[in-house]
Amino acid sequence: MSDDDNSPISAHAAKQLFAELKAAPALVLAVSGGPDSVALMWLAARWRSSLARGPELTVVTVDHGLRAEAAREAREVKRLAAELGLTHRTLRWRGAKPKTGLPAAAREARYRLLAQAARAAGASHVLTAHTRDDQAETLLMRLLRGSGIAGLSAMARHTRRDGLVLARPLLDVPKSQLIATLKRARISFADDPTNRDASFTRPRLRALLPQLAAEGGDTRTLVRLSMRLARANAAVEVLTDGAERFLRLRDRGVAPQPGVRSFEATAFATLPEEVRLRLLLRAIDGLGHEGPAELGKVETLLAALDQAMLDQGLLDQALAARAPANGRAILKQTLAGALISLAGGRIHIAPAPARRSRIGPKGGG
């Protein structure tokens, strides 16, 4: 860790962190009370006070109802926000909590509540306090789950979600520097014990980071890897955009079917495997109704399509040209609420019929 990683953030550096947000009408700051989010609030307040005109800042704390200390921490955030001249709201995640997948469910609830608060405040952006350390941990988590290039790109500085922009201005800043900033300003913060709870994946990986750093895999190196993968991912996305245009040009004489995406099988088969996977993902996610498709399942689907085309000789241009336009489906599968079929020398993706309920009518008596 360099000396800079332990030095407080200067006023000039803080201005640079938020400079691109100056023209926003209003911003929502997600502040839990921990060091990262408290530093986000303090730095954003200093930046806003230096501007003659700028966005309105609203601080939002989400109480997930999972820890008794959360209500007190929310009150502390409210107190500090008032001292900084900022509006504060506490939102609560109500209802039953899942017994499995709790971190993911809590994260979804938090973003949903933050989006509601942003719309109520007229904000265009929600700011979170993700740091360089969080980025490194995210890369490790996704690596262990076998994510593709897109997943290993980890978090982006800006993400569109629920009609808003999710911004992470501290993504290049180490956590140690935020703590140094708060210590110099004599601002206290909460310590969430769940950040050390070994029953969750992220804290277990966090505990491994010092050992990885000793082998050269510190947070800087891991984040550099995620940036390089993000660069490669952006290049493949451009190739996929071009492939979509290529396939549409091939279909200039084919009458489109409303609500259906289809590709000429032989032209589709000539594309690189990663591009074909992304084309299928885009079509399935766009037309399916059961959420994003899992990469592994799309890989299995692509392998089945390739094998079906090979078995039927559709990879031969002459045979494909003689395939009947309304031929019987050679392959038909559903995935993520989409129906994928291979028929008439074409791959078709359409919304799948709604699943029938397995619960029959209630009997009498």
C-alpha cells in the first residue's frame, strides 16, 4: 500500500471526484453510516458548498431491519447530515426476509428503495460509496463463480438502473484513504459487524486479500485486471453490434415477425462463439420474461444449436438454401422466459408461453 493510500483526500481531489455531476438537478447519496458512505456524504457536502450553483443533495439511509443497531446508526447519519446542511431520509425494508440469498435480496431492496427516493427528490443520480477495495472483492467473487468477460469487468463508474444513473465516484479510491479523511475531520462512523461475518462470501474473500497482496495480487493489481477486462468487453460489444447489423442486412428480403427475433442459421454460425453467445443473450433478455439468462445456460443452448445445425447439414450453404421456410422445428427450447427454436434454416427467439400453474382447482368439502 502506498503512502497516498493512507493520506486524507484533499479539497481539490474531492472536487475532481464529483466534477462530472455538477450539472445534475439533484443527487441522492446512499449512506449507511459506515466509513465509506460517511466519507461520501462529507466529501459531497464539501464539494457542493464550494459551488455557487449545483445539485440538491439528499442523504438516504436504508434500514434493512436485520440489526438492532441499524436504527441508531441511521439517527447518527441524520445528525451528521443536518450538521452538513443536507436533507436526510431513512427508508425501511419491510416484510419477511429470505432464509437464503439474504445479501442479494437486501441489495435488491436497497436499490429499489434508493430509486424510489431519487424519483421523489427529482434526482437523476444515486451515488454509492463503492471503493477500490469493493471492486477487487467483486472481481474475486465473480471469478470464483466462473463469470465471463462482462462479469469480470466488475463494477462500472456509471450504471443505468430503474431509469436512473447509479454513480460510484469513489471507485478508484482505497478505503484506507477514506478512513484517513474522516479521522482528520474528526468524524465518527459505525462499524457493521456483518462486514466480518464469515458466513457470507464477501467477508471471507476480504480476509484473504492480505495473503493475495503478499503474492502480488493487491487491490491495485486486481482492479487493473478488471479495467483491462472492461476494455476487452467493450471491444467485444462493438463486434456484437456489428454482427447484429450484418445479420439484419442478410435479412433484407425476409418479412419480420412482430415480437420475434430471428437469424439466418448459416450466417449466424460464421460468427465468433463469444459474439454468438452475446447475440443470443441480447435476444433472450429482450424477449424473455423471467429475468436475465444465465451465461452457462446460454452456452449450453448455443452448443445444442451448433450440434443441431451440424446434424442437419445446415452449416452447408447449399443445404441451408433448400431448407423449407416453414419447416418443422429441429430444436426447440425455453430459457429465461424465451422460446428458442431452429426451423427452416433460421434461429428464432420469441417470448415463451406463460407457464401453467401446477395447482389445480380446489375440491369441495
